[in-house]
Amino acid sequence: MSKSGQADMNSGASDSSAYTPIFDVVRRIPSGRVTTYGRIARLVGRPRAARVVGYAMHRCPPGLPWHRVVNAQGRVSLPADSTAGLAQRRQLEDEGVVFIGGRIDLDRYAWPDDDA
């Protein structure tokens, strides 16, 4: 928490209200598209806070399309053989996202189209 009593996005603070701008961006990712932790950080005005986006994904509210967030290499960041990692890949494939060698072609599937 900052001195003002508000969670600081740079600290990875546990107050989920600090993650509201991140959740708002994730809600806008269209079905069949993905974005990276870093792109979300840039979209919320914190270009060096990709790790904070990762913390937020651990606390996302029900119904948030968390599965559309991948790492900068176009890979699922969760262990590939974990239940959550398999679920993320399956959800993306169900939306038409194609994996080749465990990677998503970010030139084809990345959102937004312009580099934020």
C-alpha cells in the first residue's frame, strides 16, 4: 500500500482494486485473439510493469478471459502439463487460436493490432 492507502501497481500489491485498469484491458481482448503481459502494461500506462499484470492474472475476477494473456514469446506461461496450462491452451484453441510448436503467432493473433 502507498502512503495514501491505495495499492501501488508497481509493488504487486494484494489489493485487487489496483488491478482494475488491467482487468478492464483484459475484458476488451476479443475472442480468438491474445495479448501479452507487456502489451497490457503499456496499455495501462505502466510499460515496465508486465510482472504486475502477471500478479493481476492470479487474482482475476470470475468471467475475465484470462486465458487470452500470454507471454512475449506467444507461449502460455503456465506449465504446459499443468491443469491450468492445459485449460488455457484448450480455451484458446476452442476460439480458433493455433499453436505451432507450443507457440502462438503473435503477428496473426495479437491484439491490439497496433503495437501499444
